[in-house]
Amino acid sequence: MIKISFPGISQEQFDEAFAVLEECKAVPSHGFVNPFMGPGGQYGNCWWERDSSLTLNGYCWLDQKFAEDALFNFTLVQKENGRIPLWGNDRVGDLDEELSAIPVIFGAAYRICKRTADKKYVSAIYGMLCRYLYWWLSDIKRDRKTGLVCGIMEESDPSDYTEQLTFAPVDLNVQVCVGADILAEFASYLDLPDDTLKFKKIFYEQRGIINRYLYDETDGFYYTRNVKTGTLLKNRPYNSAFDTFNRRIVPSDRIPALLKVMKDNSKYGYYNKYGITTAPYDSPEFCETVGVYKGWTSWSGNIWTFRNEIIANGLRDCGLYEEAAHIAYQTVMTFNGNYAEFINPSTGAGQGVERYGWSASEYIELIVEFLFGVDYDAWNGKVSVCPNIPPQLYGHTISISGLSVGGGRTLSVSVECDKSPKVTYEIK
């Protein structure tokens, strides 16, 4: 088992995150031949593309083999045209052939595949992801005039868009763009130079499209675009605008304005105790859900690990380590021992499913990969440790041990926390 010493986090609380994930495990069904993880709670044991991917982000540090097998399941259920269903039943009214999920599977697959040097396995996942990217870039989902990718329902958050080829959300377009860059890295590892160049080209094209059509110069902010009317939905300033930090999609000259909005405490509560909200406090759509998940409105003011992990990841990509550490630490401490589906920003109380898979998984991920800064790269045979330490931890020593780094080996890390942390680690 993984052991941790960290101020404010007990071993019992940390272990409980893994216990939640164990509860989410399900036997093969709905086309999956390997065990996988469902969302948790009342959502049952059916697989969902997003949930069953994100639950692996933290769990792979304990059981890489389970993560690889669970991810491989998606190669078996992918449709001929490349679409991966939203969920196992693949029944959502009349939208079955045109509906998937916001494609965070690119990032989850990248994390898992980078931890194995099995090129046959990596190649199989690469093929699946290639077909999936092409589906997103097909006429089914892509606006011909702008090149933006359009989404409905859970292909974006908030998920109340229902008219095809109408709304191009920031979060969806970022994930597709990031997916292309990830595939370029896959192709390079697999010695496919033509594919590497092709996917890099797609990445830069989509990056340009995002910055041309989803950005408002006056506000210094990114918005969903109605491609039919050619207007930005400026009444919906969701924190998905900050997703553009990922892979440096946002140009460097736009970063200061975007950071200014993010840190305006009257909007997203950046400096508040519990973390940044999905919608700003001054938005007419802002609301706090009490009780069970209530659809798209539950994405309009509450706090989710899913949103914060993406933002922290992007901040780190841009070299904004202080801000990345701030959000990672804030999120970890908010969800510590409280692995609920989402959190009320005013009280810190968990709402929705009480023991939610991806909350527990991303809690673990944020601790290991963001705060301790551990990266295991089997493709290049490297283990690196680059902690991101918030000021709250200065003067403390934190440690973690038992992290799986392949070949039956485990990693132990100790960090003396300061502005320039002192790191020691050992692989056994």
C-alpha cells in the first residue's frame, strides 16, 4: 500500500480514497472484457467513458496492470466510425450515433501508456485514439466554416447544449486540441514520423482556431461560440476558459489578462478556502447544488476535482508553478476525506454521490503528480521528482512511499518544503 506523511492528511484519509476506487470496481459488461471502474454510488456499475477513464488517473500509481486492462476495454467498444459511446448502454434518446463524452480519455490514456514500454499495447491504444480524434474532426462534430468542434450534452460542461453543430465550447475544443498533441507524442515514441508531423499540424491548426474564434479581446477571456450566429456566449463565463493554459494553447501575451480574471476573488473565489468555482459568483447562472446531482446547473457554481485538475495541469504547462500548486493544494485539502461528487463553495460540504470515483482518483493524482511532482516515463526510462510546494507547507517535510514505477519497483520520496525544496528519493 502507498504510505504518506503530509500535514492535514492522515494515512486513513488517504487510504479511504483508494477504498472508494475499490468500491467502484465492476465486473466486465457492456462490451468490456476486463474489470473496470464505474462512477460510484447510485450511478451503478455500468461504464462511462469519462468516469471510467478518470478513475484510473490515481489508481495507476497502485496497480498499473489494472489500469492498462481497463483502458484497453475502450478499443473493444469503439464504433467503426471512431466514436466511443458516452456510456455502456449507448442509449440517449435519438442521439446514439452522434454522441460521445468530453474526450478526457486522451489524457488518461497518455498517463497510463507513458508508464509502460510495451509497444504492442501502446500501439493498440494509439490506434483507438487516432480513430477517435478523426471522429471529432469529422463533419458529424465539426463546423465547416470555423473548424471548431461542436458538442452536446456531456461532451461539454455545463451539459445543456442539445442542438448539434451549434455550440462550440471551450472545454471540448481544448480536449480535442490536446488530444492531437498527445497523439504526436505517441507517434514519436512508436517511430511514426509522418504521423508525428500530421498530428502536430492538427494541434497547431486547432490551437489557432480556438484563439481566433473563442477569445474576446476586450474581456481577455474565452467563451463558447454559437457557430450558427457567430456570437460568443458572454453570459456564460465558465472556468473552462482557463483550460486554454493546457499545452500552452493560450498565447503568452494573453496569459496576464487571463490570470487577472482567474485571480479576481469576486468571480471564482481563487483565494477562498475551498477553491475555484465552475461559474463566477457574479454570473446570473451561479448556483450551489444541495443534495443529488441536478444536471447542468450542478456545473454552475460548485467545485469539482475534474475542472480543477485540468486547470492546474495547464498552469503547470505554462510554467505557472505557483498558481498550479495553489489550485492543486486547495483542491486536495477540500476533498480530503470527503470524496464527494462536488463541493459547495460556501460550506465545503460534499454533494451528489458521497463516494465518487473520479474525485478520489484525482485527489490521489494531484497529491502524487502535482504536489510531490512525481513523473514516471517508461518511454524514456526516467523517473523525475519536481515538487510544486504551496507556502502553506513551508517548513514541513512531506513523504510518500510505495508508488508503483514498473517492473515490480516502487518509489519513495521525501521533500523538505521551502521555496527551493530539498528532495530525496529511492527506487527499490
